[in-house]
Amino acid sequence: MTQPVRTAVFPAGGLGTRFLPATKVVPKEMLALVDKPIIQYGVEECLASGIEHIIFVTGRGKSAMEDHFDFSPELDATLERRGKKELLDVSRRVATMARISYVRQKEPLGLGHAVLCAKQLVGNEPFAVVLPDDVIEAPRPCIAQMIDVFSQHGGSVLATMTIEGPAISAYGVLAGSADSANPRLYNCTGMVEKPKLADAPSKQAIIGRYILTPRVFELLETTKPGAGGEIQLTDGILALLQHEKVYGYTFEGKRYDAGDKFGMLQATVEFALNRPEFADKFRAYLKSLPL
């Protein structure tokens, strides 16, 4: 039997330059999608999937994330004094929702290096990696779907989407073949980072959810830096393929690229329309615009 997946690693040390000037002092992961920071959506997805321990790999200027998932005595006291019980419950729920640890990535040396920073906290067990930029709306949490695949098949699991046309060049793309028994499963034999459309080995693009076995840590330790002096997670996974099966899994749900300005705008509109307290009013407003 495979070991349970109990831990999730959130690489969150990046500079967030695509959202300047907002991210000059506010971490990109703390930008609000309606009324919650984007990183909280990923944390809630993990908790709903049975994850017990969240590890944030942070960097300089990211203390707002630690403050967000901690108690705020001054705020709570003010809310209690004013009788705002519902808001007080919201504040306290965020502070108690998860067991969170923090580790510092002192230099921005790539996604593979960020994952490697969490090695001592993860230990010798499988773990999830969640990129906070990718917000996923799904009938069943994406990480839970992937844990099911891991439990059934073993081997590492990479979340994928089917991408048509030139847009495939913005992603890491899997090589391999579809599984004969499960159309959502893809037997991976390799991967290519951001290929031209003509060179893409498939339409299976990797997005920001992974279930990895601990062997990837020892492989990342020997992975040589690539372009820009960074250690890439894809290089570690390619090395992992020499030792064990790696699967792509086309998850059920919709992914929003909240690390992109247009993607963030899309997510804001669609998430707002799903909020029953103001969906009708917001829909009427959108219809009133001279589009």
C-alpha cells in the first residue's frame, strides 16, 4: 500500500513582478480574489483533500502570509467589542484552519530549489506541491482527485490540462500515451518545457498541482542549475522517471491563472458570480455595461 499524502508544499518566494506596483509591498499570494487572498484558496483545497500539514516556502518580504494565518488580537478584540460575531468567526477561523510551517528560500533559485527547501519538514513520505497562482474550482478538490490516483497506482502524479493550439508553448508538456483503462490518466515517458506548437509531444500541459514521492528530493539535490542559474522541478521529475512511474492526470474542474492579470480578472468575475450574497446584483451590473 502507498503511504498517505499528509503534507503540501506551497512555493511562495517569488517576486510577483507581473503585478507591480501592487506587489512592491504586498506578496502576490496575498492579492485578493473577491475577499480571500489567492493562497487561501489553495490551502482550503488541501484541507478538503485530507492534507494535515501545510509548508510555505517563503522569501524576503512575505511576512504578510504568516500574519494572515495567525491570530490578530487587536482586530479580534475590536470585532468582539463591536459585536461583529460573524467577522470575528471569520478572523479566528483563518488563524486555526491549518497546521502551517514556514521555511525560507534565501535566493530565488527556481521552483525545484523551493521544493528542495522543504525537504527536512516533509520527511520521507509523499507530498503535494501546490502553486498558489493556480486557483482551481472543482466539484471535488483537485488534490483529492490526484491523491486517489496516487493511492491506486503509486508513482508521482502531475495535474494536466488539454491545451489546443499555440497556447501550448506557455506550459511544460508531457510525452507518453493515454491510459487504456482511464481516459483522464496519462502514462508519462518525458516532458518538454514550453515547446513550439510543432514540437509539442502532446496536448497534455502541466499545471500547478503535483503529488511527488520523497525520492525527488535526492534527485533535486544533484540537479544542475539550468537557464538563469535556477533548479527546475521539471528536471527533477525527469530524473524521477528513471526510477518510478510518473502519471499525468487531467483533473475534473476549471483552473484560473491568478498569476496573470487577465486570468485574475477572469477569476474575480466568475468567483463573484458564484457568490449567492451578491451574484444577482453583480450579474445585473455586468449586463448594464455598454459592452
